[in-house]
Amino acid sequence: MIIARVIVDIASSLVDKIFDYILPNNDFCVGQRVLVPFGKISKEGYIIEITDHSEVDTNKLKSVINALEPFPVILKEQLELAKFLKSEFHIGLADAIRLFLPTEMRGSKVKELVKVECFIQDENSAKLYLQSVRKNATSVIGIINYLLNVGSALYSELGKKFNNNSLRKLIQDKIITTKEIILRRKPYIEVSNLPKKDILLTPTQENVVNKILAEKRVFLLHGVTGSGKTEVYMHAMQKILESGRTGIMLVPEISLTPQVLMNFRSRFGERVAILHSGLSKGERFDEWQRILFGEAQIVVGARSAIFAPLQNIGLIVIDEEHDSSYNSDSNPRYNTIEVATFRAKISNASLVLGSATPSLVSYHNAMTGKYQLLEMKERINKRELPPLKIIDMGNEVRNGNTSVFSSALKEAIEKTINEHNQAMLFINRRGYSSFLMCKKCGFVAKCQDCDVSLVWHKLENALKCHYCGNRYKVFTQCPVCGNENLSSGSVGTEKVVLELKSLFPNVAVGRMDNDTTKTKDSHLKILSDFRSGKTQILVGTQMIAKGHDFPSVTLVGIIDADVSLYQSSYTACEQTFQLITQVAGRAGRADKTGEIYLQTYVPRHYVYKLASYYDYPAFYKKEINLRQTTMYPPFTKIFRILITSEDENLAKDVTKVYYERVKQLQQEYNSEFVYLGVMKSPIGRIQNKFRLQVLMRIKLDNEKQITNQLFNIADNVKQNGVTIFVEINPQNLS
Ligand code: ADP
Ligand code: ZN
């Protein structure tokens, strides 16, 4: 008897087990997607093992119904990855497998793109036909000549180029035959034809590439902004391809760096597959197939591309490795660098983490020898990093300036405009202003489903909740006391744009934030308008901070640097330093000099000082000492057990039980616990779910055992109606 061990596709359920089924014949293989009976219904499942025995009485076993594809959709390596995700991040096997497949594929929601291809049935009769038609039948003549020339073309293309009626007539007359073909949608394929810059590596770059290729291990590439890291990645990938292996290149979320995508596309053409959330469902499905079938050998994508079904990986690169999007803080929660480290290890590949401002953890790993540090300290054109001026906004207010721009920044914008250069203005908050408050009774507009205040979006004339997306009417009178004297909170992107427009009415301004980039390719449009000079100033959130290379940008303004500094996370200083360095790195990249203006109410803060000297090592030293004294990561692990439910009492009960169980654990591992507490989450309710948490910091000596115990407790105390998330080193503690 042949038995298949099957993971049944029921996500986030109380069941995370492997079930045995009988295989009706020999035509099945490991990794195949099958339909199986499950209870009274049938479900999709994945064969993870084929064996000849079962622990269960085989008389009680049911049979696999049928295979859903004739080929495996999951690689053996991915099955190992699934086990890793379960043991490290408490992700159920079925949930893990969902990460490996395009969602569209499950339940067969996506169809392959079928097109009709036309070609000449018989060359001689086509030529005879040509002689028989009238001279003015230009589209008929055009179509035949075109096809005689190129061989074949798509029906839709011919119809557009010439004329649909003529085409149909030719098909009727059997001059042209058609057949259906399956087309693979290839995002951004148009850029494969861009002229390739032939770039000769600098000695520094060459040295780095050679080191990466010489050894299979983890490298941290610390290279200042504009030092040519992308070129290093591409050369290393090229060599990996030449050796017959494949590679994954990760970029931050929402493809904020379309440039990297474009660079890879133009260098490697169809050998690149692209995976990120901005693709259409069809595109994603087709790219995934191209990877699975080995048609593409390089995968470029956001964090989930680390799960791509790529075989024989020789190199994985994580660009902007410090970026918070690599730390998935919603389900499934995982740390991309750890996943990549594991995947590189089982594929015997190298992993390169690249950044101008490495995360403290990664730099610490480099200092302690776990990673090999590679450095590129100079910009390609040897230009100095642009000078950064810190502006005391308190002073501006004292001088009667209530604008969002200090007088110095305003002058600098004016100068930039007059000199026909470009400026980027950065503000890490979208909307017009952070809240609407009554000056008389103090009423603040809040979301009904979340314990947060609403953000005023003036252009859409709405108050929006940034946690659940609820929209509310804007009021001009306080709904409680009727007072008309309302005040609004800190600035957002909209307000910056509106002020710019009133100060410089003739200047074209672009805005890039979550509100303006909702539709597919909209972020590409905003960026290409800026690149082409159609817009002269670009205002945006952290979306504009990363990776972009705009040669004409000479001015960067950071409107309110304190937003990032005052977020409630132990990584606030680190993130602020990174953000400033990244944003600042957008200026003066080509042959023009740049300058940065940083506006703040705490001009003497050490983060701003060190960022203004671009002194990463000094910042690292100061910050790592702080972490060590206060016992924060990387010297401890933070666990947050987040417990949510629509039923407040149920959430409280489960939290209490969990906390009691952790207290027992604490008795066993007393010296390991630096901190243990139980409380409401900072945002006590989101989307009408109550949120409580057990928070702890654990030393690293028995960290693995304690992690397992915390996972076990979660499995033991979970109940219907309550969700328990075990978060490890979360950066977002809302
Ligand atoms: P980073 O990713 O380190 O910020 P990039 O890879 O974007 O830097 O490189 C900055 C600029 O320098 C780009 O325009 C790139 O094309 C160019 N560049 C990189 N390497 C070289 C080289 N060896 N010779 C000439 N130009 C280069
Ligand atoms: Zn809400």
C-alpha cells in the first residue's frame, strides 16, 4: 500500500497536523497538490512524503481523490523551509505553504492568459490572393505582407495595427489560420530593451564582488549611499548565473525601488522574474510559474520572494537590509533575514546583506564575526556626502514663523527652483494633519472601531482611521460643544503640498504616500514624472527615502524629523538615524552638489548630531552600549504575546492564563527573565478587537527552550474566538 502524508490546507486553524491518505496509484510525487476528503468535504492538500506505512490503521484511511496538477508545486527545499518556519516563528505548516504559492492559485482563481496567434496558412496562396485584391484594400495587403515578413502575430495586435474586419475576412477565406497559445505575463518587460550601460567596476567594487564569490557565508556590505552597491549585486549575480546557479534579490516592500527592478530587467531580461505586491494576480501567477519551471533564474522581489520556488540557489541578496519591511509584523510573522540565512545554508549559497545604515543587529553580528563585513566608504563619483544642516524649529516659532517650512528651507527651495534643480521633501505622515481637536472642550475625533484619533485628509474632505481605513465626515463645529474654534495636529504630506502650492504657485509638485499609490503602477508614474522633470518637487513619506537615484536632486528637506524619534519603540533612535541617512543620500548623487535641511524641535539630540556627520560607527558604538546596559536586543530577545478578541472578557481570561503559565516558566528560568509584564496594548482596540499583551525580555542563554515553551503555551491556551500571536523582537508595539 502507498501512503501519502498530506498537509491539508486549513490556515490559522486549531489543527496543524499531517494526515495520512492512501494513494490510488503510482502517479503521485512529493510536493504535489492534491484533493483529499476531509470530514464531510474535500480540501486541497500537499503531499510532503510518500511511504509504505502509517501509524494509523490503514483500514481507516481514506484515499486521495486526485492530483490538481501533473507536477509538484512545492520543492523539497521549501518543505524544509516550512519546518523551519514552524519551529522558529510558530507558523503552521499550512500557513507556511501558503507563503510559497501565489494566493490566486489556491481554489484555481487565476486562468492562464490565452491569446490567439495568427499566421499565413500557405505562402503561395497568400501571394496569389494579394494579386487578386483591389489596390486600395490597404489593411488586407498590410496584414498579409506583415505576416509574410514576421511569420506570426497576435490577433489582438494585428487588429489594432490594421483592421479587425479585414483580419476576420482573411481568416474566413482561409488565408490566415489561428491557434491558441498560452502567454506568460511579464511585468516591466518593456525595460529589457533599454540600452545597457556598460559599467566597469571600480577596484573597490571588484574586490567586494570577488570576496562574495570566494566563500559561502553571510556578508554584510556596508556601503555609503551612492557607492554602487546595486552594481555589485548585479555583477555577483552575473557570475552566479555563469556558474549555472540561480539567485534571489530582495528589495524593500511595495517595490519602492523600481529602479533596482529596472536595472535587473535591463541587464538580465527574461531571466529575471519579479514578485511583489504591486503585480496583478495574473502577472504574479505567471512569474511564479516561470520560476518553478526554471524559465527564470533570478528572482527580484519584496520579502516574500524569499519563498520563491527557485532551485539551485547560489546567491541571495537583501538590499537595504535594515528596512523594517523585512520584519513582517502582521501574520504570518517572520524575520526575512533569518529565513534567508536558513535558505542560504540549505542551498549552500552566500547571503549578502547590503545597506548604507545596517541594522544594529546585523552590524553587531559583523563585529562579533558571525558575518563578514565588507565596506565601500566612498561614493562612485568621489563626491562628498551632502552637508546636513540642523534647523531649530523652536527658534522659528519664537520668530513668529508658523509655516511648515523654516525660513532657511524656504530660501533653499526657492534657490533650487530658480536654478532648475529638483527637491525632495520628506515627512513621515500622510494626510493633512494628524488630528482635529476642539480648542474649547478638548474633544478629539476618534475611530469607532479603534482606540486611535483620526487623521484629517483635506483633499478628500474626510477624516480617516489609519488602522482600519474607516472614513468619517469632517466637522467644522465641535460635535460635543458646538465650538467652531478647532485646531489640527502635526503636519502631513497634504499640508506640505498645499503650502508649497501657495508659496510657489507655478511649480509642479508630486506627492507620494499610501494615498497616492493605491492603484497599480501609480508609484512608478509618480517617480517617472519626477525623473523626467515633469514635477520639480517631490513630497513623500518614507516611500521616497529608499534607493532612488535622481541625478537632478540637489535639495532634501526633512520637514519633521522628530516624528520618527518619538515613536514608542526601542529602535526609535536607530530607525531615525537610518531614515535621515537614507533620505539625505538622495541628494547630490550625480555631478551636482546637494544639501540637506533637517527640521527639529530638539536640535541637540545625539542622533541628529551623528547623522549630520554621517558617522555610522560612532552611532553604532553609542547605541550598542545603550542596548547592552538596558538589556535590549541584540543582548536579549523581546517577546510580545499579543492576544486579541472581539470579546473583551475572553481576551482578558486567555491573557491571564497565558501570564500565569509564563510565571511558572519564569520560576524555572528565573535568571533568564529580564522583564515580565502583562497589560493592555498601547492601542487597546483595533477593528473592534480588544488587544492585550504579555511582554517579556529574555536573555539569550536558554532562549531556544523558552521560545519553544512560549509557542507551546500558545498552542495549549488558544480557543475559538481568540487569536494569539507570539511576536519576537517586534518593532511596532502598537
Ligand atoms: P547605492 O545602491 O550604493 O546607493 P548605486 O548602485 O545606485 O548606489 O550607484 C550609484 C550610481 O553610480 C548609479 O547611477 C550607478 O549607475 C553608478 N555606478 C555604480 N557603479 C559604477 C561604476 N563602477 N562606474 C560608473 N558608475 C557607476
Ligand atoms: Zn479604525
